[in-house]
Amino acid sequence: MAFRQPGFHRASGSVVHGPFPIRVTRFLISILLLLAAIIVAMVSLSKSHLACTPGARCVLARGIPARTTGFPMSVLRDVRVDMKRGSKGGTQGVVVLVLDGGHQISLQQVSPERATEAAAAVRAGIAGQQPIDVTLRGPWWLLSLGLALLASGLTMAYSATKGLGRFHLEITRGGAALRVRRLVLAIPVSSHEVSLEGVADVRVEGGKLGEMWLGKGEAPTPAGRLVLVDRSGAARPLTAAVFPGQAVHLRAAAELLRILGLDRQRHVEEQLASLPRATTPLGTRIAALWIGATVGALVGVGVLGLAGIALGLLRTSDTIEPWLLVAGGGGGAIAGVALAVYLTRSRPPR
């Protein structure tokens, strides 16, 4: 029995395979796209609804979520249309209600034609003491843009985080099998077993991820998977798909070889030592810093605003004050830049 190998029943232990690397800049861009999608959708779905009953009150509902205000119809004196020119030359009409004492209330921005039509309806109601029921809506075409931004953000986030999670490799059944469990955010999502009978080696098999959103001149993300090889040369992949990274697979292969008692770790460790440190190109790093500052500022304003509302210091109807922009936006931008610097630093190969 010169070719008899030691049985694997003595092997025991477990290996953590992962986490796998993500595309940091692409992930930050996806967050920016998702934030833009939310803002565009809110503008598209926002509306102003004015309902007035002669001799009673006017009720005005505006924004998302709707904020309702009321006032006696008797104080509604006039209405006018202000034209606002956008940065690209477009013009929007704003219906402005004029109340007693010079108080003014602006409604939803709409096309000049729709604003003129709504103002005429309000003016006729004031003159004839007739019921007023006017609804002004945001541009519906923006909803299509919001959906396109949402789809782009989600697909980019998926591309950036493809292979998210890690695997827990555990020798079971007295050394006869290897249980492969996948966890995403510490939640088990799949589990299966691979036989260890006759295993003589553990190798890293390369592959392609089939990425979307790959920029011009951008190299595909290195990817691979672990494969058990028996004495006949037959391969038993531990996973059906490949996952991002190089070093992460080599480290897991070396550790798995060690607990299986196979004297082949040195070859794997030499491959691991030959990998260069991971660096981020200067252009990509600058883009990540800009995105970090932008996203951080938006998130900072939102977080500080929500905190103020929760503590009763702010109301949803309040306008955005300069101090909120400086404190929330500035602090968020600094945090975003710091995060981008950390994520794009020179680091050991993944």
C-alpha cells in the first residue's frame, strides 16, 4: 500500500473565506445616483392642492409628505403668477396667493400656461365668491428620469458589491466532507457540502465576473474560486460562481491546505507574496474624494435635519437655514472625504 494516503477523518477545523473586495468609487457613485433618484422623484410627485369654500376656510396641502395649512377665504385678496427662469433658459410659473397684510404663499412650480390657468381659476373664485379647487403637480416626465436614475444606481451598486459577503468552510462528518456556508451581512444565505474523499490539493481557479459599468480603459476585477483536486486530477469547485479578489482566495487556499494536512501551502504562499499592493489610480481617487464630499454633505444635512426634528428643535415645514448647511453639510463633507481617503489608500492585495 505504498500509495495509501492518510485518511481525512483526523482533519478538523474551519476557514473563513472572505470578505471579498468591492469597487469603492463605483459604490460611491451608485449612492449619489440613488440620492438623485429620490430627489427627482420627490420633485416629480410633489403637488399643491388648494380648496376654498366661500364663507369658510381655504385648505392648502403642499409637498411630500403633504403639509396642510388653512386660512379663512375672506383673507384671500389676490393672486399673481411669477415667472422663474432656470439655469438652462427654461421658464416656470409660480402661482402666488396674496393674503391680508401682504402675506404671500407660493404654490408648486409648473409650466407658465398651467400657472396662468390656475391663477385665473383662483381669481374667478375670489371675484364671484365661488368654490376654488386647484391642483398643481410637478412635471411627470421627471418621474421617468427618477426611475432611470434608480435603475442605474441599483445596477451600479450591484456591480460594485458583486460577491458581497464571505464563506465559512468547516470540516464535518469526521473529516469526510467540507461544509460551505455563505453569509451576507452575517446572515446565512446558502449551505452545501463537498466530499473530501481522495483530496490531494486545493487550487485557486480564475474567472471573469461579467461586470456592468466597466469604464473605458478600466481593468476587469480579478476573480476566482476555490477548487478541491483529487488524486486523479478531477476538480471539485466549492462554489458555482467566481468571486472578486486574488489574495483573498490564496489566503483561504493556504489555510485550507493547512487544516487538511496537505504539504502544498508553500506554493500558494509564494503566489500570495508575489502579489503587488493594491493602489487606486490618481484620477479615480480624485473622483472618489469629490463624490465623498458631495454625498457626505447631502447625508450630513439630512441626518442633522432628522435629528433636529426628532428632538423637537426643527419642523418639516421649516426652510433650510444656513447653519444647517454649514454644520450638517460641512461635517458630512469632511466625513465623506475622510472615508474616501481611507477606502482608496494603498493596502495589501485583496
